Amino acid sequence: MILRALFAVLALSLPAQAEMQIQSVTSPGGITAWLVEDHNIPFTALEIQFKGGTSLDTPDKRGAVNLMTALIEEGAADMDSRAFAEARDSLAANFSFDAGTDSIGVSASFLTENRDSAIALLQQALNAPRFDQDAVDRVREQVLSMLRSDEKDPDTIGSQTFDALAFGDHPYGSSGDGTLATVAALTRDDILAAHKGARARDRIFVAAAGDITAAELGPLLDQLLGDLPATGAPLPPRADWRLPPGVTVKDFPTPQSSVLFGHVGIPRDDPDFFAAFILNEALGGGRFTARLMSEVREKRGLTYGIGSYLVNMDQADMYLGQFSASNDKVAEAIQVLRDEWAKIGAEGITEEELATTKTYLTGSYPLRFDGNGPIASILVGMQMQGLPIDYAVTRNDKINAVTMEDVQRVARRLYLPEALHFVVVGQPTGL
């Protein structure tokens, strides 16, 4: 569940921003969106996020929001599933709907010439989905098939075990996809209730990029979203971290163990976040020069890949990592990881690591801006994280402002080897 939500967009790069102006647009009906105009191609991408996501499920209805989201395109108003698909395709439009732990995402792209018709069709999907019983039964079976497959996947078992240990009966403690029992028991009325609770004006974030002006976007927002209810289902409370240090082994017949590890993290709005961001990249980033890749893979050959990441959710912050290793090498890999965690906590990183990591982090972001869709997604992610509209301009400056003193201080605060918990799925030896 939670690993789906690991990589929230952090921001834009300074070079990308040089050619891009972000506007804040408020519709006549009071809906706010961020917009980047680009009239070079007659096409627009629209990104909508509703805060809440699968965490809105009650324990006995786990999986309702996920199933509801998967059904939105299965017919709307007077169109059944086939008719809706044909109408969408005739407009050369693309719609997608996604249920995450903390939000429901709606992505749309459409040609300028078909904008009005595409928005009218999307409005019907959002506000008047049919949820026909035959569609409910068919999509439910698809979800159940996926859940049966998950029961045999070590990575999924590890993630679900870690979540349950860390968060108990909080929604974060169980899979947003639901269980075989809860999904099988869901009724059409449950789907309707999930739809009603998830869509609301009080939890919406919108961004657009492409061939549309601010004057055109405002009325479009009211047409598409103006009929939403003012409020939705209650958001979950802050999640208490319950995971003690140690190792949990889940027996699974496989020659290779899957390992998920971590401890409590650092909030996205913490003044030390950028220092922590740099430290994590130096330790557990995807580059072969990162310490964990160097020590665990390159020097000792204990795994093909290992990484760590800061996880910021709406109601919890974690510092996680993951790797796989043969059963006879897991114990050694865990010990090496503990040692590196302790070393960076005690010593921090070198001046060279700080400089090269800054260069990488400030120089790599333009690659994310390869079209209107990614831009709209980034803009909506910035809003959801509570970042200011000028963050695109200031982000690299914030990274470059981090000093060696900052990273050494934050390393002592953040890296807690004695607090690490390891969930190992497999048949490891020596643990």
C-alpha cells in the first residue's frame, strides 16, 4: 500500500522554470488551479487530486475506494461501458483514474478542438458514473485476482507486514486494495457511498498545462467541478508510529529474501528536510556511487540493488529502504546496512559527497519536464504538499544553501540505527 505512495513530486528545476510561467487561476465559482500555458501544440493536460484516497475506507469496507475508482470509466449517465469508451476514443481524449493512499487522482488530456466535448464527457464520468452491477462484478473479480497474486508476492507481503506493524488499525496499517474478504463483500451501495465521500470541494487540487488560457480555464473548472459537494468523508487522524526496533521474519519458500527496513522519518515542512534529502541521496539514492549501492552491492555482491527513500504521507513520515538477497546473505547484508546507517549518523558525509549530490539534485530535474502531462502532475503535487507557487524558482537555491554543518547536524538527528526494523520475507539463515 504505502510503497505506492513513496515518490511524491518534489519540484521543478531552475532551468525548466526559465521558460515557464505558473499562474494561479480562480474560477468564477471559486475553484483554484495552477496553470502553465503552452500554445505550441493544440493539446491540454489536466490533473485533479482529491485528498483522502483509500485511507477514507472504513475497516469493514477496505477496498471500496479502490474499486470505485476502477469503475468510474465503466459507463456514465446514459452510456454503458462500451458506449463511454467509444465516445472518449472518438474525441481522441485520454482519461485515467487512480486511487492512492492519500488521494484520488484524475488525469485527462484532450485536443483543443475537442476540449468542450471532452470536458463534458469527463464531467459525466466524475459526477454520474453508472456502477452497473455487471461492471461491478467484472472489475471486482479483476481486483480479487490481483489480491490472490499479491498473496504470493514477497515484496507485497513485506510491505503489508511492515505497514501493519508500523500503524496497527490506522488505515495506513492495511492495504488500500482491501482483502479477499472485504472486497468480495462490497456491494453497489458501498461503491456509491465511497464515490460520494471521496469527491468534495474541500479537498480538491487542480493543475493544467498546455493550449488553454486562464480566461478559458476558469469556466471549464466550474463546468467540470462546480457541482461537487462542499465536504466529503472525514479524513483519517495522524498515524502513530508503533514499530519497535528489531527483525520480523515472514517464512516464505523462496531462495531469495525480500527485505523492507526503516524507522520514523522527517516531515516535508521541517526546516531540516533539504539536508535530509541530500543525506538520503548520498546514502541510498539510485546511483552506483551511493554508499549503500557501493558497500552492499559493488564491494560485497550481496544484492543486485538497494535503496532508501524519505516517505512523506499526509498522516505519517517514514524513512524506508528495500533490497533482496539470497537467504544465506541476508544477515550479512543487514549488518552492513546497520553499520553504514550508524556511520553516516556519527560522521555525516564528506565535502565531496555533498558537492556531487547537490550537483546531481539540481541538475537532474529538467528531465521530468517532458510534456504537458508531467508538468500538470508536478504542479498539482506542489499544491498538495503545501509548497508555494514560487517553489519552482527557489527549490534549487534551497538545496545549494545546505551547508556541511547542516548535513552533519541532521545526520545525527535522522540516522537511528538502533531504531531500524527489518521485515524479511523468505527463509533467511543467521537471523
